[in-house]
Amino acid sequence: MTVLLGATLTSSGIIFRVRSETAETIDLCLFDETGTRETARLPMAREGEIFTLEVEDAREGTRYGYRAHGLYDPDRGLWFDPSKLLVDPYARELDRAFHHDKRLSAFGLDTADLVPKAIVTRDGKAKISKPLFAPGGFIYEVAVKPFTILHPDMPEHQRGTVAALAHPSVIAHLKRIGADAVELMPITAWIDERHLPSLGLANSWGYNPIALMALDPRLCPGGVKELRETVATLHGAGIGVILDLVFNHTGESDRHGATLSMRGLDNLSYYRHLPNEPGTLVNDTGTGNTLACERPHVRRLILDTLRHFVLHAGVDAFRFDLATVLGRTENGFDSRAETLLAMTSDEVLKDRILIAEPWDIGPGGYQLGNFSEAFLEWNDRTRDDIRRYWRGDQWTIGALATRLAGSSDVFSGSGTRSVNFLAAHDGFTLMDLISHERKHNEENGEDNRDGHNENFSWNSGAEGKTDDPAILAARRRDLTALLSTLFATRGAVMLTAGDEGGRSQRGNNNAYAQDNEITWLDWRSLDENLIEHTAMLAALRKRFAVFSETHFFSGDGDVEWLAPSGNPMTVADWEAPDASAVGMILETLDRETGKPARLAVLFNRAHIPLGFMLPGKGWRELASGAPWRKTLPARSVFFCIE
């Protein structure tokens, strides 16, 4: 029988269990109700890799941490230092947030006053239902604090919290734009990167976790109960919840980083190291360390974390940051690695939707299309090819069609597993994409060296903010066209919060360190016309089954590709370097009428109107109901129905 790790409430007290292969001894440290005074330091009994201690009469709400004893020799991968208070890897609630301090990485300096204390909780049960989100749906990516901190209708005490997502005004917006699910950027406890405090900056994204199960008190002060209630409210509105989780590294970082949890308990077995060099951490993540996801105890921690969020919060799906790490073995990436297989076969998890970010920076780290059929995958080729088409790059019309059709060149099998997006948290916003030819990350304090250099972007005639009405009109046309193109793709689509209304980050394409107005969504400045356009596009996807279906087109009359002449595209048309326009005719079900329908989606990236003929008769513009004018406006996407 597998023993429960972490703190387990019993009828007589609490049983504490923590795992370490290499620690000599471990002490359980108990604290008063304020978490400031250590009230007891108790040696734990060892049985194999598990250290155990039962504390009789201890109650729910007890605050605790660990101190591990052993050899301190970083060159051998050993970081035992009993002056360091350590957070339980199985902690489910913390009494405060993490904050960086030099003492956290200094040998021999006590850190009990710095480190959050785990709180023993009795988790409630969530109502488990079939996931509301399904492949082919519309995902709305949300950073909780930036999304809600400036919301004009939000009570002050809820601003910046998970509970704010359940506010009627937020739900009304989500319903208005037709979101099928919100994808919450990391809400588990994280620590700032160590270089940020001296720059006066703070992590705004949360991709630097310490405790994988514990929710960050800044975002979710009510713990898992707050998340569970928010999920239930969103479910009541028909909106699913996806958690973005980081299982590829922790905020303990490289050998100069902090000792907060796994490093101090068992560095050698929790993290990957170079062969025969136990003092050198593998860095497949670009953040200084890599979790050893192939090892059974790390796999168990990952699976237990996922089960926790399903059983106690009721979440529908998970998105995995740098997911290639989850499938790494000593021989590289393996789509059938035990950890990946376990996620898809576990009784609690097997019906949840799993989404991979299919790359890391390690050897062979780009694995788009190579995960198993159980995983949806972020598709950066869709992002780049659609951007290049609208920017005006040559030889891109064929790539556009491939991405619209679900990227059959990427995904094997009978259907697409693509999550199509044009902008995400990492990179330009959609507005900045068409307002800046180059990144502007100077405020990150790294001399503009950070962030992607090639963004396939354009500025429409002026770099950044402008009052020129012609440029502003051009940008609005381009935003409308980009949104239309995204929502016309086959597979799931993802939009980052605020992009439906033209939000800007002042050209910063790596705003992880900007916990300020750069990333905070200014609701009052959003463009109502763009929001209404997004709502129309989402409604169109719901009305016509063809867009959210995931099987590939058969080519047997279910899709036709048209040149502006109204004739089928020829090889010469596809290979024309400067081809600007293409149309796709789709056979689909109109869910509004319950009858078959024929749709035309027409694309024109040229800066002038183009004549565009459609075969047959009776074509009407879908938005207005007016007869098709046979002219496709400049920089536009049009939907027509026969």
C-alpha cells in the first residue's frame, strides 16, 4: 500500500510524512498560529525513503516546515543545511507568499523568518463533472491579477484574486465573447527570480514555482476552497477551467539559487544533473534547473498534484509549461514516457483535457506534433505562418491554407490536436504585433536582450503609439483580419485576455517582470468594436460545426480552395510568391437551422480591394445578410453563406 505523503489529519492528530533518499535525518518544525515562532523541533523516524512522525492532538491549521540534516557539498549535489527551513513538496496551503532574500542561498543562515509555513488543511470535495472544454473549443488565457486588478466593477478586496473570476461582470464578459474555457496562468506559489528585486521588478506570470500544489496566497487567499467555489461558479455559466501548471523546473533555480524545498530535502533525486557531474544541474528549461520527471517519486508528485486539483477543485483540464520535460528520459524525449502515459491512464485524470506546450530548450526539445493523441498541443507554426501571411511575406498562401485546415503536416492520424493562437502571454500582444517592428523590453532591465527577436510583426507606418488616424485605421483593419483568421482555423483556438479589445504592453514581448500597468488590463480603454467583432467570431464558430471539428478534411468536397477568379486554386496559384488572396468553401452543419450549409471564407492581405467571384448563386455576407458584392476589401476576411 502506498503511504500518503504530506500532512494527514487523523482522529487523534496529524501524521507528517516527507521523502528523501539522501538526508541523514529530518526534523519536523512546528510554528505558532502566526507562523513566526518555532514552537517545537521534532526528529522524524525513517523507514526507507520516508520520514514519518505522528503528532497527537495536533489540529487542522497547524503550521509546519522541515529541516534536513546531512552533508553540505554542492559539488557532489548535496545541499543539506539545517539552518534552512524547507517547505513540504506536498504542502497544500501556505501562510504567506515567497519573497527573495540573499539569506535563502547562503549556507548557515537561518531562514525560518523568510520561508512560508505549510498549513495543515482538510480539503473539501469538488463536484466532478465531464470537462466542459472539448478539443476544438475557444480558450481564453488569463493572468489572474493583471486581468482583474483594474476591473471597474470589482470590489477592492477581490481585485487580483481567483475569486474575482466569479464576479458577475467578469462572467458576463466571458459569456459575451463566447469563451468555452479560461486557462489560468500559474496560480500556485512562486518566487521572484533573484535578479528582479534589485531592479524594482516582480514576477507577473508565476512561472517560477516552489510548492506545486499550494495556491499562491496573493492570488488565492482562500486556498483551494476559493478555487473550488470559483470553478463551480464558472461551470454554472458553462465555462470550463484549465490550470496552467509548471512541472519542468522550480524557483530554486541554478546552484546560486535559493534552498527552499526539494533542493534542501533531496537535490540529487528531484533534479536532473549531468552524468558523472552531480554538482552540475541540467538546464533544459532556461531557468537553471530541470525536474527529474522520469523518476517515480517526481512522477508521483506530479500525478498527486493533478488529482488534487481535480478532486478538490473540479478543474476540467491542464496546460503544461515546457511539456517536453515531462517526457524526457536519459535518451531524450519519448512520447510514451511513463509520466506522460500515467497522466492519460490514471482513473481520476483519464477524462481530463491535457494540453502540451511541446518544446523546451534542451537537446531535441522542439516536439510539436510528437505527443500522443491524448494531448492537444500549442501550435507555434500557426502563429508564425498566419503572421507572415498578413505581414506580406512571399510564398505564404499555401502555409496559410495548411494552418486553416488544422496543420495536417504536423499532426499525424485522423485529426488535428492543434491549439491555434496568434499571441500568448509570452510575446507581443495582438495590438503590439501590428504596432511594432521590433521588441521594446528596456523596462525589463536587461538592455532589451531578453525576449524573442523575430516576431514576424509590422508597425503599420509608425513604431508604437501614434495619433495618426490613417495608421490607427490600418491597425484596426489588421486586428480585425487577424482575429477573423484565428477563429477560422480548424481545431482549438486561444486568445489572451485583452487581445479581443486591442490591449498593449508598449511593445514589451517578455513582460513576465512587469507586475504593473504594463500588464494590468485597462478595461476602460478596450475597443468595444473589436470586442463585438470577437463575440461575432466566437458565435460563428459555435453556429457552424466545421471550425471546431477536429478531423482533417477528406478532400472529397468538404473543402474547396478558390482563387479570386472563382476557379479552384492551381499549382501556379499556390506557388505564386506574392499571392495575396484565397478563399475556402466549406460544407458544414448550421446548428442554428439544423440544416447543411455552404460557407465561404475569403482572405485578402493586399492593401487594395480585390474582385472575388464565388461559384454558384445566392451568396450573402454572413454578418450583414447583404448579397455578396464580389469585391473583397483591402486587408480583410469575409464570411459568406450560400
